[in-house]
Amino acid sequence: MRLTSFALAVVLIISAAHAKIHAPNTFGEKGYINISSEKPAFQQTIVGTITRAADNTPMEGVSIAVKGTSRGVATDASGRYTISAASGEILVFSYLGYVSQEITVEQSATINVQLKDDAESLEEVVVVGYGTQRRKEVTSAVATVRAEDFNAGGARSPMDLIQGKVAGLNITRTQGNNPNSSAAIQLRGVTSLTGTRTPLIVIDGIPGGSLDLLQQDDIESFDVLKDGSAAAIYGTRGNAGVILITTKKGKEGPPQFDYATYVQREVVDRKPDFLSASDFRNLIAQGVISGDEDFGASTDLYDELIDRQNTSQYHNFAASGGSANTNYRASIFFNDANGIAKQSSREQWGGRVNINQKGLQDRLALQVNLAANFNKSNLLGGGFNNSDDPNARITSTGSDFEQAVQRNPTAPIYNEDGSFLETQAYNNYNPLSRLANRIAERNEQTLSGDARLTLDIIDGLSASAFGSYVRENFNDRFYRSTNDWEQRPSSDWLGMAYAAKWNDVSWIQTFESTIDYNTTFAEDHSLTALLGYSYQYGTVERFNVNNNGFTSDGFLDWNLGAGSAINNTALPRPGMGSFKDDNTLIAFFGRVNYTYKGKYMAQAILRREGSSRFGANHKWGNFPSVSVGWSLSEEEFLQAVPEINDLKLRIGYGVTGNQGIPNYQSLLTLSTGGVYPQGGVYYQTYGPSRNPNPNLRWEQKAEWNFGLDFALFNNRISGALDVYDRETKDLLYEYNAQQPAFARDLIYTNVGSIRNRGVELQLSAIAMQRDDFRWNIDFAGNTNSNKLTKLSADVFQANWLEFYGLPSPGNLGNAFRLEEGGEIGNFFGKRFAGLTDNGKWLFYKADGSTGLAGEMNDNDLAVIGNGVPKYHASLSNTFIYKNFDLTIFFRGKFGFDILNTQDLYFGNKKWLPNNLLRSAITTHDQLDDDPQYSDYYIEKGDFVKLDNLTLGYNFKLNSSYIRNMRVYVTGRNIATITGYSGIDPELQDTGFETGVDARGFYPRTQSWAIGLNVGF
């Protein structure tokens, strides 16, 4: 599916408008239909420019309406407007987030207006969960990123838009720009051993909303609830923080259309330095490699796997408008993302509709949202898991590019007869053969609908009811043809094909009702209160089936019953399975906010929540929070200091929980065992699959947050400083259980605790402003420390936890060890002491002596590094000159180590006759021993990236059809400054397996995009 004709039509419309094609005009100003029944007899043309009061920069998209009529226009990219109005009529100037103004038309034909933003008027609205607050009155740690501050260019995930924009929020794409990978998200460190560690996503009030339903041009803002006092309103789902995403909505104004598009290409950022065919033959000539390993070709498999013609395109077309009582916004999109690897793509299409209506003299309001995403993914490219387990879903692994490094470069891709050549060395396969002979696809549909009805009962008192339904459906298909090497006649498959299918359906139903009350009394006292009820039910249904013995590829996977393995016991057994689980969450919650004289603020929250996931003795939990704020700048002793425009101190304490664990963990459940014969019939047996635990309860995080918000020097410098200390207790983990009395050897129970401490700084500054030039600077930085403070109790004990089992060959053990009192992310292994004269490893023993690899034991191992960055920082510079704008965005991580497993295996001549990295014959040339895991392969990972470079231009068009037009060019991941020797130092740094540069990888790329935004 392609939309090139649609894009061409848009370009033709733009060209025609720019050429000023004239026709009899039945439209009002700016091309809006004039349907007003009130048309003044003596109209004059009013022109003017709308600018921001803070910095005098022009404002695009400001709505100018003639009060009491439907006549209206919007400003262009230069802030200019033209409208017809009669003397005595009132013009209303409005823009979201700014204070509206009303000006009566007199004799002057020019009306210039400066709008004050919410920061200046102290009226900025922040979404805080089940409502909004004025920024001035927020007493918790809440960060907001609006659309104008999003990262430019193509976004594989909506979270890419705010990567590096929020201090403490870590967003990493562990597989680069793979269109079928997702972003890893973590806020303020790790908060659980086995439960959910990613923030709760709330989209337009839907808890757990799907990110697939969001496109970058449909998003209005992100609000991040970072501390416990803010997140407590979401109770058991707030442990890892909350991200509130607000989509664009309909608003009063004339009909408008907006079109956004970009075309993007990927190029390889850095290629592994492996031996070429000539290098390999040199080693043969030196006698290092046997002469029979020269297969006569010169192949660069890495280049063969790269799709150099990759092109991604994105289109979003939106319509909006309406009256004060009924308005709408609807959008449709097409997003065709193609990765740098061949057969790596994801094609999406769908749309979003918002309708708002008021009635009953503006006392009753209805808001309805509908969203849909249909997508099809090709998962083959780059490599994927190749498991015949019927429950194993298709996931990307990057294994194809592991082959690109290690496959013999003298081996051709094809045999002389045109079939694919398969090398027989350890861990080898031909990736191009798999691309030709396999299918791995996913079809996915995600649908969402929600409605909110709000009734203003009396002034200050309102009630609302909200309901939503989100449904996701996955259909995966996998096929290995009769020509696939794995299906060869000498294999267990006897030369016949294999097919598998998976189907998952999940849905979440939510109903919430709230009562809101706000009042001001005795002039100085402001009180806002909220009471609410929440119900959410979620379920998953899954079915999978596989069969083999297909003698023909004619049916592919569309006739599973044709596989002879059903009857042929000489073939591997076919498999099938089905599954369903569900859970229910019910809560009652309340919040009270109090403000005195605009100086002193307080907030209290209590949520009482029950979940079906927990034990009979602990179904319900209480999650309170309290926070206070003091606006120091409102005090007399600071009002005389002109350099301070705003200064507010915040202190908050909150308790949140975590119910993000598998269902039924507290219950005795059954699983299948063997079969027993009776009367010639075999009967299935069942037995307990887990021990019940009626005391299974919430993990609870208690957090202190101390914050300071500030705006200085006439608001030219503003920001926030936060210091936090959080401890998560009653961590859930599987411990050894005594038998008897327990039926099984493990039990899932609450024991451990984790402590996180950190500092976050967010800064914005106007570095320079002169006439047509402006320079803005934004900085976000944080530091975090994570420790496991408790792992054992009197009954249930564990010495340590280990993570990331290193791959074969060799039994190298696990890369990480987490002990009580230890830092999360500690590499644990041998300490390098040198090499012997004949190239054998020497390592330090516990007593300080040295020994060979075979002489080491567990007591000799030690902490040899840490993969969690201690510091994160980003710096954005935006330069605006007339209609040009340039954004230069840097992002970096510091104070962490990387385990270079590619060098560990491929940088060792023992890996021969597989191919090697060049380091094997240079840096590690003296090494003549089997691979060993030690600090020899631990490197400093510090880096700084030029992550985004965007140059844009806003056209000044004197057109009745086009209100604004912008073109831009964006580059992503432009340059990296680092001392790390591997491909890219930005690796997984969330969870417990941080800082490992794995053997399998998806190529990291530079992305270049050309984009266009047009408003009609």
C-alpha cells in the first residue's frame, strides 16, 4: 500500500494556492465558509500580528473570531492575520495555553496583540490524573512536554518524541530503528524484581492505553507524574511512575485541515570491523587457518543483509472545527516504516476521531474518542527467535547480523546450482536462505473507544462518568519451506515443511466516575476536592498451533491439516495450545487541594484498591500521599528582588503499589502431568503447578520528594530541581519452599526491598533575543543510585540473584550478580591479571595471587563493573532567525560500563574457523586461550550523541487557502563521541541486564527525513 498519489495531490493543491489561482470567491477570510446570519453592512479589513508577550516572537495558529458570529481566521507562521469586521464588533484572540483577549474594533485598520502565556499568568494547566491543576499550585514532581517541544523527525514509537526531554525518564531503543522493536522505558530507576518496571501509560484517561493508537501529529502533550505524591492517585499501578498522554481535541473555530508528511531513509552508522575475505586468506597463508577453509569467494554478508533502498513514509491528515457547543477533530494516517535490514518493515494505517458537545445551557458535556490502528509487520529481517515451542512468539533477536560478523567471508552465498550454501562451522546458518525460504509475519489490530459525560450540578460541583474499551488482536504466522536448510531431508523434518500460527486477543474494559467540587471562600482560601470510583477488567485469550510434514509449499501455512505429522510418527509431533486469564481491579479514591493566598498549597490523596491478583488475606490496600508547596516569590521579602519571578518550594510523600504480576499467583492452579492407561485408554493426569499463597500482597513504594521550581531574570531562565528518596518494600520473588508441607519446591512471596535515590534538574533559558533572532536552551539531567537493600527473611532466603546467562560455547556463567546491599547492574566475574608467555589467561584469586582460568572458583569472583549509567544529560539548542529555525539536540550517558561480548567471542582466534573481528589479530593477538568472562572485556561506556539536527523553514504565503506551511530536514543519531570500541555504546540500561553489547544486534543507523506540514 502506498500513498504517493495522495501526497502528489496535496502538492498540487499547495502549488495552485501558491500560484494564486483566482476564482469567484464564495468563502470568507482565509478560505472559511461564512455562514453567519449577522453580516455588518460596513466592514473593514483588519490586519495585525500576534506575538508572545514573553519574548515578542510571532505565534502561529492563534484563533481570531468575531464575537457572536462564526467568522474567524487563524494566524500564519509569521503571526499575521487578516479579517473583516465592522466598527464596534469585538475580536476574540485565543490560543491554547495562553490568556485570551477581547478587543473592540474602532477606526484603526491594524490591531497587534501580545498574548501572555500561562507561565506568566500563572495559569498553565497541568494534567495530574483525574483532572488538571494550575502549574502554580502543583505540589508534586510533574514534568510536561508539549507538542512544540517534541523531538523532530520520524518516530518509531510515540515515546521517541520525548526521549531526553524529561529528567529522570530513561527511554532507550535497544534495537535502534528496528520498526518492529519498542522503546524501553524506566523512570527513576528499578522498582521491582518480577513486577512491572515501566510507567503506567494513561491515554486520554484510559489507564493502560496502547501506544499503537498514537501518531506523533495527534498528540498534544505528555505529563509525567514522577514522584509518589503525584502517582498515588493511581495506587497499585503507580510504582514505576505514570505518563499521561493527551491527544489533540476539537475546539471552537472555523473548519481547518492539517496535513503532515515525511520521507525517511536509514544509513548504517557504524559497521563492525570484521575480517574481509583478503584478511581471512592472509591468515590462511600464515598457517593460522587451514587451507580448506577458503571457499573461493569474497563475500560481505553484512552488506548483503542491508536494504540500501529502504524508505519510510508517513502521512497524517486531520480535520477540525466546530462551534462552542459542538466541535470535532478527526485524523487518518498511513505509516510505512522500513528498517535498514532486508525484510524488516511495519506498515500501519488507521485514524482517530474526537467529538465534543455541550448542552443543557452548557451544564452537560459529552466527549467521545475513537481510535484504530491496523498494521502488518515483516519480522524476518535482522533475525528472530527460531523456537519450535508452540508458546514462543516471534521476536526480533538480531541473530542475522551475528552471522554477518562470524560467517566465513570466503564462502559464497549460493552453490553453483543456485541453491544456498550453508557453512558447517559452529553456530552457522545462511541468513539470506532464511529470508528466501521463510515467512514470519504479524497482523495486528488495535481498537479503542471511550466516552465521558460531565454534568455541572451547581456552580462548583460537577459529576462525570467515563467508560472505555480497548481491544488488541495479534495474528502471527510462521513458515519454513521445503527448501529451508533446517527442513533438509537428513533432518528430523525429512525434507518437509513446517508451519505455525498464533492468535492473541486481549481487551480491557474501564468504568470510572468522579465528583469534583471547587470553591473559594473568604477571598484567600481555595479548595478543590475529588471523589472517585474505578473499575477495570482485563482478559487475554490465546491459541496456537503448529504442524509439519508438508510435502508441498503450495498452501504455505493456510492448510495446516495437510501436514502429515498428524499421522506420521516418524516426524516431530505437531502441537497446539490455548490459554485464557483475566483480572479485576476496583478502587475508591479521593484528592483534596487547598491554597491560601496563592502562597501556601497542600494536597492529600488516598486510594483504596483491590485486585484479584493478590491473596485472600491481602486483596485490598491503601495508598496515601501528601504534599505541600510554598510560593516564596509571593512573599514580601522576595517581591523586592526583581531577578526572581517565581520561586516555589515543594515537599511530597506518597505510597504507591505494584500489581503488575501474572494472574493467579496466589492460587493453587493445576497443570498437566503424564497419562495413565485404564482399560486400554490413556487418561490425562493433573497436579498442582504452584503453591498457593493467601498472604501474597502488594509491593509498596514509599517516596520522599523535595523540589524547587524557579523562574529568574524576567523568566529568561526557568526550571525545576528535584531530590528524591524512595524505597520499595515487599518485593515479590520465587523462593525455595520446604517440602512438605508445600506441594511444590518454589513459592512466590513478598520479601525484598530496593532503594533509589537521585537528583533531577530541568532548565530552560532564553540565551539571546535580538530583533529577528532568538536562541533557546533546554537542559535535562539526573543522577540515580539503585541498591537492593533486602533479599532474605527468616523463612525465605536467597544468597544472591544472577542475570544474563552468557551464550555458548563454554560455560561462562551469568554476567550479573545482585546481592543484598549491592548496586543494581553489577557485573560479577573474574579479574584479569595478564597473559602467560604462551597466551593463556591469568586472573586474580581472592587472596591476591594469580591463577589460570581452570584454577578459579566462585570465591575468586568479584564486582568488576556496573552497567547502569549514573548520570543522564541532554542539551537542546534552538535558533530562530526570521522564518528559519535550527535545532541541535545532544544527549549523553555517563558513569557506566559495557561488557563487550562481541569482542569476547569474535575477538578471540579460538573462534576460528568462523570469521573474527580485526581485534583478534591486533589488540588480542597474543591471546591463545578459550573465551573467558572477565573485566578484560569491560569498557567505559560514557558517550555524547548529536541525537537530532533539524533545519526548518516557515513560508509566508499570501493565500486564502493555506494558513501555514513548513518544510524541514531532520537527522537523527548524527554523531557519537565515546571511548567505547564497539558499535554503539547506547545499550539496554533498564532492568537488571544493563550494559551488555550482545553478539546478536540490529544495526544502528543514522536517520534522515524530509518533512512537510501544511495547514489549510
